[in-house]
Amino acid sequence: MPSLKSNLVKRIDRLPKPANAADAMQPLFEAVSNSIHSTQDRFKDKVATGGKIIVTLTMQGRQAPASIIVEDNGVGLDGKNYDAFTTTDTDNKIARGGKGVGRLLWLDCFEEISVKSKSFEDGTEKQRSFRFVLSQSDQIQDYEENEAEAAQANTGVMIEFGALRDNGYRAKFPGRAAYVFQHFTSHFLPTFIGQRCPIITVHCGDETRHYPEEINSIIHRRETIENIPTEEYGPLTLTLMECDKVASSNLQGSHFVHFIAHDRTVHSQKIDGKLGLKYFGANEDRVFHAVLTGKFLDDNVNQERTKFQFEDAVLERIVNDVCAPHIEEFLVGPLQTLRQDQRTRVKAITESYPSVAFGDVEELQEKLPSGELNDDAIFGHLSRERYRRDQRQAEKIRAVLERLKEPTVDVDAFANAIEAAGKAIEEAEQKSLTEYIVRRKVVLDFIEILLEKVRDDTRDSSYQREDILHSFICPMRVNTLADGSRKVVAAASHDLWIIDERLTFAQYFSSDEEFHNLSDAVASEERPDVLIFDHVHGLRQTEDPSRVLLVEFKRPGRTSYAADDNPQHQVEGYVRRLLEGGRLDVKGRPIKLKEDTVFYCFIVADIVGKMDDWTYSWDRTADGRGRFYQPRSGFKGSIELISWDTLLSDARERNQAFFDRAGISGKSFFIEGQEAAHQRLRAEDKAGTMAGPSVGATAV
């Protein structure tokens, strides 16, 4: 019967080509791994003293080596091993993770391969030699076999590789001895730190390294944790090492967790960001390396043993969930200083974002990787934990509600359930409310600074700051339409609570200047402060327009006005036009007001110059700082004049109780800038004079 034919050349051509130096050295690593296994088979538990491997790379300048020789004193290619060698995809070493593709990588990498072997079989010394070539058939060429009776044989294998192929291997293979040794060290690190490693000598040009002696000289401290139980990944073994910094001299980073499958490094995960360290130790010359092994990793590596068959995110989760606690304990000394810096950053973040301050700083830090100092990452970790807590809180509330539905609930049980639900809701919501309070604090801080800048700046460019100031309180958008024209639209959100809390939820509906005229003014050379500050903004609190709120702003520091700028006349004129009808709101709909509509009007201006003269006869407010006018006829309502300073101080006083309750410090984190805030908090921590408790430690 006909059978399927394999196309070895095509198969090798489809093998993944090297993307980096470690990939390019993989065929060499396969040969060395075979030699390690062969010496382990021969010398068993005495392999550390009896096993010998010599690797010689003939270098040519800084280019890839001209030839590579791998020699060992293992069992050699005996009958069983030779049969496995000549069988593709053999399972001869399946227990060790062998995929039967190592020598296929040789053919993909090298143009010339020759093999010589001595083995001892049934009292006979057997020598085999041949060339291994890439072809569709007859890959074993010039085969010779000799036998001789002997009591024992000096067994082993010597493989000589020549001429790297120009398919990525030649370009990616390192041409400097330092890089060769570094990748060699990294790849075989789990073997070198074990108890069953033969003596391996590597000659690279004029330089020589002896392993594992070379490794032992740079490892200053080592600890192995066997069979760490995990639900998702099964038992894992972690070896933690404090090394000389030369261990990372040619890697893209300082500290690594090496993921190992079948005694081979498959992936090295840099953890510099998590530790927050460059180097550590008394002389700042130490780095951290860890080796992770386990059946889960062995079972999920590809056949070339170059990548895992799961997503990279799994590696990150293993580092965070499995390795991080042990790494923190191993590096407790070096990380202690970093913990204080991280504590400072957590305090600063929770001052500005109380919604993630679900506990005191110590509790929050327990949720973070030990050396994480990136503000974005810290906020991300805390946000995820806050989400998980909210989910648990929601489950608690649902459970309470289900109990209330039970027919057997008595008065006491009902009261207890209501109390439990109330506490759960309060705990879930209070932090979000605090974050809103922080936002109010920041708005007031900004306005205070901008008021000073606008008043002090008499240059023509001052309108830029006026624009910013106005945008905090009463923002407006300019939209460009399809025909190129521009349309001014009042924004949905505002901070008119600064004037009066009744305005918090009020919505725009008009301006005393037609919006198309405002658009023209924006597009013109006219100073925008006239556009922004000298028009009345109309608002209402509900769909029923029986209560209308009008707000007019005058530029801070302004003392001179034209005759027709009298704000009383301006507001009264707009009220009259609104009551007469015919005006359109921001959405182009007619404004219809009832005759009994009440108008609450506010003018925000510095009470100096003409403004002082115009309003001198008005009533004074209770505190004597503002002015108040109530018309006897014409419309129902009032006009209140508020100075900018009074506006700001009153808003602070109204909100100060909230600020105090939330434990917000005197300085705004946003105003200071992150690094300035961090420095301030560090100084306060050191002096023991924190300006009030941190939000994270406050029971609101």
C-alpha cells in the first residue's frame, strides 16, 4: 500500500527563523543539551565531577563564528541513540522534554555538520562517524562504523558545525565573546544552579569560561522554594538569587524572572519596573535573578522550546501572583527604602483620587507590587482592587435585600438588615463623593491663581487667562459646521455652584447676545473678553421655566465701563426681552416663560470704579461684602452683586467642612504637580507633621 512521504527540506524551510541572538544560538544550545543529557546518563549522580563538555567557537572578528565544536564524554551514539538520531520526531527523550527536532535546527542553521561517536555496547567499543546534510533523502552521508572488543571505552560524541546559513542565523548569531557567554549563561542557568550539571568549558576566541564554576562566583545568595501550590498553574518551584551585576551586563535590564521548560530558558521576564531598583547592595553592584520551573511550563512550550503556547499576559500574572510575595521577602532589605517612596506616592494619589483610598496606606501597599513607583500603574492596581471590593459590596447588599424578602423576617432582623445595607452603601459611595469634593477644591485653587494673574496682567494677551477663568465657571464651545461657519454652544457641565449651590444642577438655555453673533465675535479680531464677560447667561433648573437664573460676569479688576455697560440695565433688559418672547434657546427652540416666572440674577464683578458708583444705593448683603437689589415692579426676583474675592472666599467657606471631613491637605495635588507633592509628603513624613490625615486613613 502507498504511504505518505515526508518532505524534510520543506519542513526545515518552514521552521521559525531567528529573531534575535538567543534564537540564533538555539541550535548550539540543542547540541549542548544533548551532551548534558548524555553525561547525566553515563555518570548519574556523579555527573558533577565526572561529566565533561567542551564547546569551542572559532571567532572571526566581530562576525558569527566560522566553526563550532561540541565534545562530551557521555554515553555516545549507541544503537538506541543512533536509531533515535535517524528518526524524525522521535520520542526517545520525551520525558526530558525532547521534541525530536533539535537536529533539524542544526540543518536549518549550519551548512556543514560532521559527527563522531564512541559508545560501549555489549562489551564492544563501537565508533561511528558521518556527515549530516540537508537533502530530501540520504541525510546521513559518508557513514563509517568500526567495532573492537574492549573492557570499556572512552565514550562520547564530537560534533563539528561549520558555515552558518544566510537565513537569519548568520546575521543574528552574536560576534562578540561577551554576548556569547551571556546568552550561554542565561539559557543554561537552571542547569548550572542544579546539582546535576557536568563541567562545561566554553572557549570563545581567546576567552574561556568554566561552568558552573563561573555561575557560582557571581551568585552571592540563593534560596529555593519547592512546589509552591497554585490553583491555575499547579505546583511551581522558584529559585531566587542575588547576583553580581555582571549577570545582567548584556541583557536589556537588571532584574529577571527566567521561565524554564525542560531545563531550558524559554522566556526571561524583566522586572526592573516592579522592583524599582537599578542595582542594590552595599556597593550598588547586585542584581536579582529568579528561575521558575514546573510541569505547567513543561507542558506548554512549543516544540522548538523557544516560546510558550499561552499568552504573554499569563507570564505577567505568574510574576505578580506567584513570584512577587517571595521576591519581596527575599529582597526585604533593598526594598524597604523603596516602600517608603511608594508610600509617599500612594498618599499623593489618594489625596487626589479618594475613590481608590479604600484603606490605610499600609493596606493599599499590600495590593501593589513591591517596587512599583509608576503613578499610572499604582492607580491602576488600586482601581482594580476598588472594583473588586465594590463587587463584593454589591453582593452583600443583594444578599441583604434577599433576606428582607423572606416571609419569616421579624422586626429585629429587618432593622439589622437595613443597618447592614446602609453601612455597605455608605462605604461604597463615600469615597466617590470625596473625589467630587477634591475636584471642587482644585477648581477653587485654580480660580484663585487665575484671578491674581488676570488682575496683574494688563497686556493685550490677558484675554487668554480670562478665557481660562471663564471656562472654569461657565464654559462655552465653538463648533465648526459643515459649511465652515462657527456656532457657539453652551456646554452641558459647569461650576456655577461657586456662585450659589442652587445653580449646581441648572442648565443653559440662552444668552442675551444671539449665539450667531457670538460666533462672529469669536472669528473676528475683537478681544474675546468682551464676548466672554459682558453678556448675561440664562439658566433654568427644571423643564418648567417658572424659575430662571441669570448670571453675568465682568472682567476681574475692571474699573472703567461704557455708559451702556450698567449691569442693572443689562440684566433688566434681558429679563424684559425674555418675558416678551420671541427669543430662541441654545437648541433653536422658542423660549416661553410664564408671567409669574421668578428671576434670580447674579453679577460677578470687582466692586470698584463705575461698578461701585452704579450700585452704591443698593442694599448691602448680610455680611456687608456684596450688594443686593430687588425691583419693586417690572419682574419678580432679585439682582445680587458679588465681588470676585467674596465669590471665592464664600465658596471655600461653604465647602471647607467637606474638605476637612475628607482629610484634604491645604495644598492641591494638581496645583503642586506630582513630583512637588511627592517631595512635600516625603518631607512631612520625615518631620512627622502631616497636614491632616491622609484620605486613605480617614473614616469619612
